[in-house]
Amino acid sequence: MNLVKRNEDKGEETIGDLKLSLDTQLGSKSSKVFLGRFKNRDVAAKRSLIIKKGNLEIDRLSSYDSHPNIVRSFGFVSDKQYNYICFELCKCSLDMLISFCSSKQIGGRKSAADPDLINLMQGKQLWDANSNPSETLMNLMKNIAYALDFLHTLKVVHTSINPENILVTDSLTAKLSRLGHIILISEELVSSTFLSSSSNLGWRPVDKSVTYALDMFSFGCILFYSLSGGLHPFGDEKNCVKHIASNQPSLSEINHLPEAKQLVRGLLNSNPESRPSASEVLKHPIFWSTDKKIQLIVEASDHFTAVPAFLQNLTATERKKTTALAKKWVSQVDGNVLNSMRSKYRDNDFGELVRFFRNCKCHYSDIMIDIKGSIVSIQTVMGDMPDGFHSYFASRFPELLMVVHNIISNNLRSESKFNIFFKKTS
């Protein structure tokens, strides 16, 4: 136990090496967290009751906080009643950041103008004018996925992932906090006891046992929450627990993001065994560069052309999706571009749609288009490479990338020219 000194006039308390600012409570709603100074370092000091069986968060933090996306701990001190764990000081929680940047929050909350957050987001944004996520936001999501992949590799389930427990540093890096509820998969546990508790309600599934898939469901909620600007996939606070129990997500807010919607739907699957792992999430096209997305479709087209029978041997489910995607595809692209191509293309044919995409990409610099007697470059119609080109096709065929991706993943991912697309993004 540490020596305690109080200076009530300044609202300070010193416990061993920790000087607490009792008047400065940080953003957590569920825990008492104070601004502090520990061994010449500014820290966030989390207060918790001393219990006889020990503090799980203290006991296990040192095993997991070496990862760059998990909040570091620098030590702890105690008085007669409390432990104070000293964490690295972060700027805000994900909850605070999303609320600050968006007008849409669960329950209609509004965020006050916080000078620290104004400075943090100076010159940056989380979404563009069309509600597409920025690189900044996607990096935050990737940080969380990396932290989960790390914990799951160590056979640890976090169990308490929600926007309040994800902290954001001044370099806009996301870090998982609150490791006090972690569960080791190797431990013998009465799963129903945990799952019937009130811990993390609204952000966890109704699974019958504790597995890594529990965290992945929570991550699916976080991903939707972040992409949608602060909404919950299962509705407001009053109804989300009920909707989770009945498996009724509403994902319409991200209809314009088909890759994200496909991933979120998978993460929220009511069957834990069907949810993608953290490792699989890190390989998902949602985290790919625009160039990589384009390159997959180009490589796929080359394979479809080299092996004409390949598309004929797809499963019934795959054929249904390709048929729907290719229906009257010719009418959805610019006729002037089609007429300028040396090749001719069949309508209602998925292979032909992909070949058109491939030829436009590979001959982008030399395709000239006649528009009412004026000869212009293809960039005039489709935009610059790669972003304009990608947007041109994504706006007309939003499912194209994921249909191609699923076909390659199911049939060709082990081939050398395709396995690069199924490695974790850095």
C-alpha cells in the first residue's frame, strides 16, 4: 500500500508515485478515470476497488500491452480502498471521436466543441461528402482488427469491445483498452454465467459459449457504427438488445458501401462459426488500396479468358450472382466508350463485362473517344486512374469487386498470381 497525501485546495491527491488531478475526470462513462502524473509521465489513472481475488486487469496487462494497438500500462498504486492503474494517456475514445465528427449518434446525442478534438482532426475527416470512409477512419478500423488478431493468437477473448473502450491517440491510432474482462479460451469457464451478465450489452451477441467469434460480432457492430457516423446496426439503445436476440440488423445506412456491407453482414451472423476471424478481416477488400481492387479484376479477367470453361463450372450460387450482375450491363456503360473499343462485347455476359473492365484499364492511356465529332481521352468520361476509373465502375456495378473476389477466393486463391490478394494488409 502506498503513502497517500491530499491537497484539497488544488484538487490533488498523491498516492506513492502517482499524483492525481481529482478535478479532471477523463471520458469513461463506466469507470472512474482521472488525469494523473506517474513517474514523470502524464497518464490516465483508472480507479478500481481492491478485491481479495486480485485485479485481473492488473495481473494480465503486462502480457498483452506490448502490441501497438493495445493501451500500454505503466504500473499501478493502491490506497486502502482502491487500485489505480496508470495507462498511457490517449486523446479520446472512438465514441467521442465519432460523436464529435458526426451529427448522427445513438440516441441523438450531440457532441460539444472540444478544442482537443478540433486540433486532433485539423485538416482531416472521417467521411467524404458522399459518406465514404476516409483513409483515417479505415486505418482506425484496421488498428482494432490487428489488436483482435493479436489477442486471439494468444487464445484471449476481449469480451468488452465497444466504442467507449477503444481509445484514440494524438496520432489517430486506435487502441483497445479495458482488458479486465478478458477470458482465456484455455480456462474452464461456465460460459452461461458470463453471457447472462449485463457486461457490454448492446455490443455482444447471444452466443451460447465464449469464442473469438464473440469479439468479431462486436467488431461488426463497431465497423457499422463507424462507417454510418454513429448508428448501431441493431437500432437505438432501447431496442438494440432485443434486435440482437432476434437477429434483426438494419444495414441500409451502408448500402453505398457494398464491400463493407458484405463484411458487416458476415460479422453479425447469428451463427458464430460463420463469422470471419480477425485474420480473415485483415485480408478483406475493405482494407485494400484502389489499385489492388482494380488489379484483382484484371487478373481474374485474364484467367477467365485463358480458361474459357472456368465460368461455366461455377456453383449455382456463383452463377446466380454473375447472371444478376451482368444483366443488361452494356446499357449501364457509356456507349461512346464501347464504340471506341476495338473489341466487341456481348451483353448479359459476366465474362464480357469483366473483359471490358480489363481492356479499359490496360489501354487507358491510348483509348480515344468520339463524342459528337470531338475526340477526347477516356479520362474525360471515366476520370483519372485509379480513383476515377474505380468510381466509374463501382457506381454502375457496386457488387462487381465482391462477386469476383468470392469466385477467386472459392476457386483460385492458392494459385500464385492470386494468393497475394489473400494476405493481411499492412
